[in-house]
Amino acid sequence: MQKDSFNKFKTLIHKSNHIVIVTHFNPDGDAMGSSLALYLYLTKIGKKTTVITPNDYPEFLQWLPGNKKVITYHNQQKKSANIIQKSDLIFTLDFNNYSRLEGLGDLLKQSSAKKVLIDHHQQPDNYATLMFHDVKASSTCQLVYEFICGLGGKKLIDKSIAACIYTGLMTDTGSFRFDSVTSSTHQILADLLQTGIKPHEIHSAVYDTYSESRMKLLGYCLTEKMVVLSEYHTAYISLTANELQQFHFQKGDTEGVVNYPFSIKGIKFCAFFSELDGKIKISFRSKGKFDVNQFARHYFNGGGHINAAGGRGNSNSLEKTIEEFLKLLPKYKTKITKS
Ligand code: 5GP
Ligand code: MN
């Protein structure tokens, strides 16, 4: 954990004229919730601020307050480059190494702006002037809440900011059920509810948005594609590009699929492989002490948290990637099953 002093953060923010907030590739609820909450707060205290995402994010996050002001690097490269060039302070939220930004990472490397990292993933790189980092935090949204309060802005947390923070807390904790949830998570939630946000509306806006084909894709994954390896307390699901196409895949459609096998008694390690844009995207989840951050980092060019991580195949072949994964299981059997 490294949390620099609020006085230092205050000075840096006070001195800045153009602030940029960036978050990771394929932004999720925590990435967008934390970025937009911080954006709304900084704007409220009179700071010129822009949120730039590396690429598009799912429609079920596009209702978030402030969403219309977001710039997507993938679609607006020149504009993004200009804004970053002019900025003197860049917040990097919900990730901790530039490789998570894809092309946008080069713009940050070239920029002389001061960087502030707010994040809860393992093993941060060393690019930030100041850090607000805690792997124990349930979400980056939880950290952004603490950050705003630490700067003395608690009274400025209105319904819009609260809705953004609630969204990230909800999506990164599996709706408040993961091990990362603590009494302070619930205390924060209580404070957020005081602003008048309606939890049922936010849950619906994020989760009750499946298209018919997304629902059928989930059914297909569970009935046709789930492989349970009881001996290893492990299950995995894989989808080829053709299968995704068959179900009219839209960004976000496979989010959460990786977790379903956990509902089977005894399953402690889940993996999900998909062939996207010619590459193999992998999600790993574990229950207990088996560290999927290390596993993803070591074998699959990825990382994340102890119980939730992602990575990429070493080749562009789905079959080969799964083969590599299967070969590793005997080595980790004890770690998986004992945890
Ligand atoms: P997901 O499986 O939902 O894509 O990601 C699970 C967690 O691992 C998230 O917290 C995400 O930020 C992180 N993660 C996903 N892919 C990567 C990756 O390629 N590299 C790193 N370092 N983290 C990742
Ligand atoms: Mn997160």
C-alpha cells in the first residue's frame, strides 16, 4: 500500500491547469465509475478535466453521469494526443502499468505531465509522481471515494458522483459478495445512499440489459462449452470467433461468464478464453488463496488481483492456449485444491 499525503495531492491539483483522467483498455464498471466520479468532482471544484479511454466500453455503462464528455482514443486519436500534450496532470485509474492502455500508453510515456495513480491492482509500475494505491481496496471507486473525502470534498459528493462510485463498487465486488468487501465498503455505500441514488435502478441499468442473443450465448456457454475438471477443482469455458459471431457478440456480452462455474460445489478455479480481434483474451478467477494474478503474469502476459486476473494467449491459437493452460494444472493442483 502507498497512499501519499492529501496535502501533496492538494498542491498538485491546485497547481494544475489541464487535468486528464485515463483508465484501462476495455473499461469496466469500476474503470468508468471511478474515472467519471473523479471527473465530476474535479469539474465541480473548477478544474478543467477530460476523461480519455483507450477504446469503447459497453452500452450498459453509457448511462453514467458525465459519459457524454468521455473521449475515446481509438476513435479520436488526434484529439486525444492534443489534450494529453496540453495537460499538466494525468490521473491513471484502475490500472498500474502502461501496457494496459495499448496505444494510449505511448502518449502518456511521451507526456511530461505529472502522473497520479489511483488503483487497487497488484504490483504497480513506477511511473507515478504520487500514488493512492491499496490492493485491499474493493475497487478503485472505493479509493476515489476516500480520495475525494481526503481532499475535503465529502459534501460535494452529489447524486451523480454517488451513482458512479456505487457502480464500480457493485461491479468489482460481484454485487457486494467478494472477500474484498469490508465494513468500510458498507459504510461508504450508506453514505452514497444518503445522496438519493436508488440501488435497484443502478443494478437494473447495469445488469438487466442483456440482448436476447447475449442471454442465449450464456446458455450456450454453460450447456455446450463448460468443461469441469473435478480433479483440479477447476472449470473453463472457451469461445471461438465464429461462436461469438453466431451470437452477434457485442462488447461486454461475455462479462461475468467466467464466474458461473463457481456455483458448482467444489469449484475453486475458473478460466474463460475467447478469440477476439485475432487474439486470445483470457480471464482467470479463483476462490481462496490460489493467486491468479501471479498465474496470469507468469504464463499469460497479464495480471490483476489475487482472485481475479486477465491475460492474453502466447499465440493467437485458442486450442494451443487451452492446451498450455491444461498442462499447467497438475503443477498447481495442490495450491488450487488446498485454498
Ligand atoms: P477481466 O478478466 O475481467 O478482464 O479482468 C480481471 C481483472 O484483471 C481486472 O481487474 C483487470 O483489470 C485485470 N486484467 C485483465 N486483463 C489484464 C491484463 O492483460 N494485464 C493486467 N495486468 N491486468 C489485467
Ligand atoms: Mn477495479
